[in-house]
Amino acid sequence: MIRNIFITTCVLLLFTIQAQAKIDIVHPSASQATVNAPSTYITGNTNKNATLTINSEKVKLWEGGIFVHNVPLEYGINKIKVKSVHSGIRENKVIIIKRNKPVPKAIAKAPAYKQNTTGVLYAKTINDDSTVREKPSISSQRVIDLPVNTVLYIDGQQGNYYKIQENGSSEFWIHKTNITTPVALAKRITPQIKNIKTYSDKNYDYYKFYLTYPVLYTVKQQDNSVNITMYGVKDNKGGNNYTYTLNFDKPILGYDCYYQDNNLIFRKAKLPDLYNAQPLKGIKIFVDAGHGGTEKGTIGPDRVCEKNINLDIAKNLIKMLQEAGADVSYSRITDKNAGLYERVKKAKDNNALISISIHNNSLPYGGNPYLTHGTEVHYYNENAKALAVTIKTNLAKDLNIKDNGIHKSSFAMTRQTNPVSVLVEAAYMQYPEEYIKLKNPQFRKEIAKSIKKSLEEYILTLSK
């Protein structure tokens, strides 16, 4: 009798567990949030056979009971009621979303510009990677990162930024924490180019400019040409800024510009020997699996982390590239933390010709996952644009998903000019159709296969 009661109890308990309509809300990650947008999205999962409603509106359940739903927001407090019912068992959850009314912002008056009137003001950079910007703001476009001990002449000050004195049409600004306190000089000492030398090694061609002292410089690429401008250095026509133009008959791959003592060196990667039957043979490629360790990336509706999907795609790609004869290095092949600039350094240290950073996309609170989805590729420098187009085009076609185009984006993994660097957002974690595909190991292999094909196509275009 006791045994029968025990069995009956276990069966009832098992039935209750199977029938429960538990709701797991993944986004928003907290039960209360502030969203200053006309809508927000709710993601999560429940029993796959349940009936789910959000604010009394029936919500579609996808494979495994995941759901993604967009909710309009009113100004003030929004109570979003989520209810799941299965076999008479129900669970209710309430999410509180606050949407603030827009308040006209008082336009802050910019600090007055104080022109230098005391003659020549001289300063030096005190940090490596001292950022020069187009305007006196941290949100302004980055122009160049200068090394320590670069000599600058100061025209004036606005707030925490100094304007660099160069007689050109462009403005250059640097934050006061990156330079020594400007001191007055009797006169400006004009730097000179004493010599220009060219030489090569196995991997690079070099152009070395022998200068009196290190100065502000910029490097601008257009198609197969590069203009290197050294500011304050007189040219042979009497101008105040010296521009040296390099023209090449092949596409420009990775390049660097840096100081060695007082001398500015432009280093351009050589095109390696190419084999049409094996276009990736011997090509040095760096593969970065985005996020990792405590950096989970985006979390899917049933709590699969982006970091794990990125890693699997990257491992598939590494294997395919190695089988194709490429010389592959990588940021991680396990679930571990890797700093952004540690990743950049690894790519450089391994003399990679190409760097691919693998990610999958996310949405801000106000995004609509049913409107924003697809594949996209990010680049920053002109020498990476062709590769970005090739990868994006192939991914959209091969995976049969929306083409979101290429985007010029200033990310740590795209800013480097050497190697040729792109960041791939293969698909969106919040769009159910793409998320379900991303959880499929075969689909992740298809992503890697498409990227590998794109690299082959890109390399072959360089030999034409």
C-alpha cells in the first residue's frame, strides 16, 4: 500500500513538473528598467506547449518555448504583465519599465577658446597612444594616436583640450592629460627631413623619413595610394606641411606608421606568394572569438551565451583555414577572458596579414528584433573595405539571411591598419529565426565555411 502511494505521488510530481508553466525572463535582465524609447522587447522562455500572453496579447512560442516580443511604451510607468498557462497551471510575472518624457536639454555653453598670445608654446606628448581629435571633445573623430615624446606647438586652449598649431585647413586637438604643460619659447624650431630611405625584408617594404624630431603626422589611404603628411615640416614648395605620396600598382594590405627614435617609418605588408589552387596557403590570419570568460556577450532567449556561439564558429574557421594551408593564430580556443588590446597585440605579434573578429549581434532596449536582424560586417580603414564587402555579401547569400551592409566603425578590433581588420556580426541573437539557426552546430559550420570562402576570394583578387 505504502509503495503504491509512493509511486502515485512520484507520478503526480512528475506530471506537475512537466505541466508547470514557469516563465524565465531573460531580457530585461532586471524586473525594473528605464527605457527612453517608444518600445522595448521582452525575451525569455517557457514550457514549449504553454499559452503565453504579454499584456493580454498572445505571443508566439518558437522552438523550445523561446519567445521574443516587442512592447510599445507610454511615458511614465509601464507594467508589462507576462502570463504562461499550461494544463491549468499558470505563472505570472510583472516587469516595470519606466519611460521618461524628453526634457529639453539646456545647451551647455562651450568653454571659451583662449588664443595663445605669448609667442610660441611648446609641449611634448607624455603617453603612448596620445589621441589627437578633430574637435575638443572625447566624442569627436579620432585623427591619430601619437607616441610619447612627439613635439607639438600649441595655438590655444578650450576647456581641457589644447589646439595644435599647424597652418593647414584641418583642426587638431589633444587632451591636456596627454601632454606636458606648454612652455613659451622665443621662436618655433622648424623640423627638417634630412633623408628618405627605402628598404625591404621578407614581409614588408619600408619608407624611412629621417626627421629632426618627431612631429604630428597623418596617414590617409585612397584606393592604391597613401598620403603621409608631416605637419610643421616645410616642403620643397615653401609650404608648412610636407606630404609624401606613395602610389602602388596592387591593393594595399596591412600597413603601419610609427616612430623609431626621431625617424618616421611607413611599413607596408608585402603580398605573399599566391597559389591559385590553394589561395590561403601560407597566408597569416588571426581569428578572434568575441567575448569569453566573464564577458558573456548577448544572452539568447533560453540563456545560450554569445561567447559560446562565437567560440564554436571561430574553432570551425580555424580548422578550415589550417586545412587550407593558412598560418593561423587566434585570441582564444577555450572559454577564457581576453582583453581587447591583448587581442590586438596578438594579431600584430603574429604578423597576421588579416584579422577576423567573430561576433553575433544584439539590440539596444528600444530596438525591435522583428525589424532589425541579419548579417553585417564592420571595418574602419580603407584597406579593409573590400574584405568587409566580400564577407558580408557571401554570408547573406550563403546563409539566406538579410543583408545589413558594411559599417565604418571605430572598434579596437577594426582600428588597426595592420593587419587588414574586420569584425563580423554573423546574425542577431534576439531574432528567433536567426537565433535558432545559431544554436545549430551545422549552421555555425556554414558561417565559418562562408567566411573561409570569402577570404579565398579576397586573396585571389589581390593577385590580379
